[in-house]
Amino acid sequence: MRSLLKLFIVLLLSLSFALPVSAANTTLENARKQISAQLSIPTENISASPVANLYLVSVPPRLFYVSGDGKYVIDGDMINVAMNTNITQALRGKARLQAIDNLGEDSMIIFSPEKSKVKHTITVFTDIDCGYCRKLHQAIGEYNDLGIRVRYLAYPRAGIGSGSYDKAVSVWCAKDRKAALTLAKSDQPVSSDKCDNPVAAHFKMGNMIGVRGTPALVLETGQLVPGYVPPARLAAILDQQAAK
């Protein structure tokens, strides 16, 4: 009799824990359907947030929050007051990296140390005619010596169709893109044939993730750092972030 009573209690407890989880899943699925119908967003891009009836929508590189009925959108950061933590910031960094990675490294110009010596990888939005972009590139060997792999994306600040845009296209269409980029950043002419190129896509991506000037560095956390950062200082920042 006592063993039957214990079994009944165990079953009752397991049921009491299962019900809230099941209810939460049902609520999430209903919200996903509502939000997807309202905003034409795939349901897999919608997840729960720490706030009831407020859901996180991730369309890399964009993140925003939506009410469960899909009628209200909040475009901003969520702060955990008790923990003094920006919950959205880290998520936005991941979404930013995902969007950049979706471009594919085949569309990037990469300067890297030997594979065994790579400690960190950063992405740099660069303008051929930008003075501090040229300063950064002059030190590309120092970055590589410190184990920093640099992935370049084009961001002609004057916009698509500008002189800087044309220079970026010429670099991309050159047979040796790395050599052509170094030449262009030394104010040397680069001749090449026209070709399909990702320069416009890079520029649009930069605008989407908040690039407003060059150079703009995207670190391994997805943090966007505007401006030139000397090699030793950048290595220290990357090491510190990796340690966390």
C-alpha cells in the first residue's frame, strides 16, 4: 500500500512539472503563428524572451521584440535591471556575425597568418580612400604577426557608383586581390576587367549592421568598433574578450 502511495505521488509531481512546460510550448507556438502571419517572418526566427507575451525576432543582422499577437514591435535593447545586464547586446552581436558569415569568405579579401598561428579573426569594413583604413592596412603584417586574421569587406563611404566604389570593384576583379588592395591603398592605380562582384552587397550589409564610417571592425563577439585600433591594443582587447 505504501509503495503504491509513493508511486502515485511521483506520478502527480511529474505531471505538475510537465503541465507548465507544455502550456509554455503551446503559448510560444501560438505566438509564433500570430507573429509569422502578421509580419511574414518564418516561425523558426521567433523565440521566447524573459518578458511574458514579448517575443524575440531574429532576422540577421536585425533583432527586435514583438508582442504575442504580432501587432506591436519594440526596436531596442532589453535590460535586466537586477543584473544590470543588456540582454539584447550579446544576441545582436551573434546576429551581426551570422549575417556577415552568410556573405561567405569567398566574397572577402583575407590577410591571415599561418593557419596554426591564428588566434583571432576580425572583419573590417574598409574604404580604399579612407586615411585611417590605409593606416590600418599599412600595419596588416603586425596584425597577422599577433595572430589576428583580417577579413576585408568593402564599404565605399561615398556610396554605390562613386569613385571609391569603382576602385573597390577594380580590386575585387583583379587577378591578385590582395596585391591589388595593397596597391589601391597606396594610391596606386589598379587595372582590371569588369566582373560580377560583391561590393554593393558589402556596402548594404555595412549599412544594415550600423557602419557609419571606416574602418569599422567587427570583433569575434560581434561587437562593432568604429575607427582605427593599433595592432597591440586590438590584440589585448581580443585576448580579454576570449578570456571571458
